[in-house]
Amino acid sequence: MAGECVPCEGPDLKNMGEEELWELINDNRHRISLGVRPCIVIPYLRQARVLTEMDEDEIVKLLSPLLFTGYMLDLLRTQGRNGAVALLESLMIHYPTLYTQVTGRKPSTEPSRFSGLIKYSELTEYLVRAVTGMQRELQEAHREASRMTARCASLESEIGQIMEQEEKSRSLQADNEHMRRHLCSLQREVTKLKDEKCDLYVRYTAAIEEKSAVNKRLHDLNLQVSDAHYSLDEAQAMIAQTLAEKDALRCQLMELQERVFSLRAKHSSTAQQQSSDVISHTNTYKRTRKYNTYSNNDVNTLPYVYVKGDGGQLGEPELQFLSRTSAPPFLMRSRPKAIRINGRVLSISFQGGALLSQLAVVGGNKTGVFVHQVTEGSASALRMVLEDSTLEEAMWALGQVTGLCHLSLRPRQDDYEALLQQLQSSEISSGDSFYVRVNMSLPAGPNGTLAVSCNDILHVTNTRPAGTEDSWHASQVHPCQLLDLQSGTLPNYYRSAGRVVAQNKQNAVRIVSTGRQGRNPLWVSVEDEKTKSTDSSDTSAPKSCVTLMPYTLVTPHYPPICRPILLLPTVLGRILDKKLAGWQGFQLCEPGKKYCGIHCVLPLGLDCVRRLHRAAIFPIIIFISQTARSARKLRSKLQRHGQSEEQLLACSKSEEPLLDKLPCLYHSVASDSWCDQTSLLTSLRTIIWEEQKKIVWVEPDLW
């Protein structure tokens, strides 16, 4: 062993016999087998002629290094004393330390120390080669040591960097822990704020209900006051009509007096006969002030329609039906009844074949319809109250007037001047402003005609744009805010109705049903008194009708909290409801429980939508379209819930036609847009997030 004490000088190998030498070698056989590589000592053993080339080949063929050396020792044992001496001499040259451990003698390259198995010259040459080789090995060892030193330095540097990173990591972990605790405290504060927000919503709802009750009481009082003023207005109209008739009689009397005077003049002077034989007297006047009008008509059964003008607003009786022979351009909007405003009333009389040739009007449903200029006319029996009318409606209504007409006007100069200023500055093109849902697809056309698709929302800003006929000017509406986008003209309601039937075959039309018998939900139908009395006696008339309407009026709503979720078709919705309820911020709706700040998942059907709307609750409606292929993707889920693919397809087929009857928009998920339940749920999360940001557009309840 390396740690053993070695005597300064062992016995001389030349004096030792064969057995002693091999006994010495065998005692250290294990040490020699581990420390000697045969390829190093074989050249010396070959030169000493104790191993042959065949022996070398046999040694090299062995696989294990230990076997190399052990087999080599066995071959040398067959060479007797020479084999042992040659082996020890090769150890003295190539493995001096091992030689000392085996023999107890110091190695030496003196020729006298060798046995003479190799000639002196050959020995010298071999020693030179051996020393040179050992020097090369030493140099290589030095180089390897240098490399290892550099590698150690590099590793030490890396270790230092790793330790620095570890220190930074510990610092980051400490910061992360601090931030996590801070986040937890913030989450607790957010939860507290949400609770406070819920309390505010509850208080806000209570305040809204209280305000609604106060407004209702105030509205009832205003209606009572309005009825009183309306009775007064009727009395004033009758007085004005009596005065007009009195003026007419006075004119007739003056004409008779003039004729008598003329006859007398004929008898007194022939020259005077050539003058005028009749002196006629006419009263003309021109009013340039602007007024809010209503008038009377006992001949036609025109509806009471509001005109909002300079003088303010007038009362609103119930809408009556018009003549069936007239075009029906009146919007029936979902709006509260207007309140009559006290103020002075100015009466004007007209006479003419068409009222529109004697006056001009401006404005619309948003600003009010104002009488812009008045020319000539006389009294009549037509009554019109044009409150909240569009410019198109007012122009059509006034265009129906023939014969005698009497107008009662209430000035509102400030509103009129504000409207004129907006028109002159091109801030607006008319006083119209209302929103509609498109129920048919219309392609783009010439002269800036707007292309629209079914279920688009449009902002109509002019019902009589200049340079067009039977057209509206409208803009597409941003889905998330009341912002007008691309604008253009499109056919008005009456002109569009003729296109609906032609496009119905292309599935580009939404069919709207109404429970109001014989009445168009958007435009007031036409009916005179005789037809009304006849139709009212017909008990076999249907209780509801299906009306093709190119546009329906909508109003925007902004739900203040997370909207509930309604998934359809119902069979699939009941399966997915529990999945959604497991998400953060979602919860399955339970009867009698209040929810605030979360999406409530509704396990309901389509029949609940209108009732929810009446309670000011506007759910996000998502319909997942189904085909036989998509139903197969859900087979295992359906079977787990006791349902089949056929039941899902039947449910989808029965519920899909009912979607167009909803008073609001819905989101449809294509059957090929998802591959399994996981991707479907991912799509639903994205859809809910997008729909929550949108404005909720709701039609008036047509039933």
C-alpha cells in the first residue's frame, strides 16, 4: 500500500532465485494488476524476449484490464526467472513507485542495475525512448492539470454566480411572500368593497323603486291637470271656431253691403258703372313665428298625434286607427305619456287643398316638430297632436289635411332657436333620433346606401334626408357604447316592407310575432270608423298575428352588475350549468336567494326572458347550435345525465326558431367552432366576457 513503510534498500534482485522472485511478485499480484497497464510494459518485455507477438495479441484480445495484466503475469511465469526479472525491470522504468513498493528498492536507470536481458545499446535506446515518452506524458499531465485548474476556477466562478442567484432567489421569494400577503389583504379589501357595493345596489334599488312610486304619483297628478287643460283647450277651440264662423258671416254681410252700394252707384252714374261692380274683401296674413300645433277633424278618423314645438307639449289621448286607404307611416314607440305644459295658446286658421303648401315644419321625435313658417289658411275640423313624432310622420300627417283647418299653437321660442342653430351648424340634419333593430338583410347600393344585416342596431337621425325619397339616414352603432359608426341611407319602413317577402327564402329575415290583433307593432295600421265597427263585431278574428317588420324599435339598457347566464338548448344547458357554476365569479341560481357581483347561471328556459326583462334583469343568452356530428362529441356527457343525442337534437330544433321571437339579441355558437367540452367551455368564457361589455338592446313588449 502507498502508506506502508518501505525499507531503504531491499535484497539485491540479482542474488534472488526464480522462486523468490515470483513469490515476491505473487505477493504483490493484486497491486500490480491494478497499477500496471500491459500496453506500457509490453514493449520492454518484447524486447527482453520474454513475450512473443502472439502473446501480445492474446493479451490485447481480453476485455477487462485486470484480465490483461493477470494473463500477462501468467505468460511471464512460464519464462521462469527471466520473466520475473524482465517484469521488475519494466516496473523500475515505467512504474518506479510501484517498483519500490514491490521490491523495497529505489529505482535506478544505471545499466549495472539491469540483468543484461537486453543489450546495452538497445537498453540505452529504450531508456531514451521511455524517458522521452514519460516527459511527454508529464507535459500532458501538466497541461491537463492546467486545464483542470482553469476548469476548477470556472466552476468556482459558476458556483459563486449560482450562490448569488440563490441569494437573489431567496430575496425574490421573500418579496413574493410579502406581495402574496399584501395581495391577500387587498383581496379582503376587495371583498369588503364588493359587500359595500352590494349594499349600495340594494339601497340604490330601493331608491329607484321609491322614485318610481313618486314619479307614478306625480304622473297621475299631471294627467289630471292635463285632462283639465285639455278640456279648456277644447272650449277655446270651440270659441275660436264660433268666432271664425262669426267672421265669415260678417264677411258675407260686407259683400252684400258692397253689392247694394254698387247697384245704387249704377243707377246714379253710368261712368261709375264701368268701375268695379264688386268690391271683395280678403283677410290674408303671414305668420313667421314658430308654433306647436294641434287641430280638429271630424271627417277623417286620424289618430291624436303629438307635435312638439315652440310652445311646449300637449296632451296625448289614446292612439286611434287611420283610414285604410292612407299610407301608415307612424311609429308606435314605447314611451311614457307626455305631460301638457301650461302656456299661452295662439290660434291660426287655414284653408286650402293641402296643408303642407301653406306651412313648413322642422324637427323630429327627439327635438320636437316645430312649425317653421305659416302662409295662408282657414278654419277646419281636423285634430292632430304630434308629440314625439318623427319629421316623416309629421309631414305625412299634415299632408293628409284637406279642406278647413284650425291650428292651436303654443310658442316655445328657445327650443326652436336651439334646433335652428344645430341645423345651421350641420351638427344635426334633423330633429329625429331613435334606435331600431334590423330584421332583414339589405345590400349596399348606389348613392351611399348603407349595407345592413339582420340583427344590426341602427341609429336613425333623419327620416326625411334631403335629395332622397322614402329613405332614412342612419348609422351603425358601436356594440359597447352609444357611438355612431358607418352611416348612410336606407329604405324607410314602408319602402322596406316590400322587400321582406322576397328575401325570406334566403333566411335573411327575422319574423316578428305580435299579440295585438290587426295592429302593426311598429307602424299604426289604417282603419276608418265603419271598418272598425265591422271588425269589432267579428269574434272569429285571430287573437295574434305574424307581421313582417323590416325594423323594430329598441332602447338601450346598461345592467349595473354581472348579467345572468342562460345556456341553450335546454338539454345541453343543464349539463353545462354546473361546469360554469364552478368557475370563480359564477354561481348556480337558487330560488329565493339574492346574488350580487357574480354571474348567476340560470337553469331556466326561453319562457323566462320576458319576465326577467320586466324585472329589469337582462341575461346573456347563448345558443349552442347542434348537428349530428356535434352531438356525438357530447355522447358520454349526455348518457351520464340520462339524455341521448336524439333528445339534444330535438330540443335544439324546437328551441332555435323561438330565438327570433326574443325581444333582445342573443349569441349563437357555431357547431363546428369547438371540438370537445373543454374547448366549448373556453369559448363560453370568452363569449360571456365580450357580451358583458355590450349594450343590451331591448324591444318593447309586443304582447
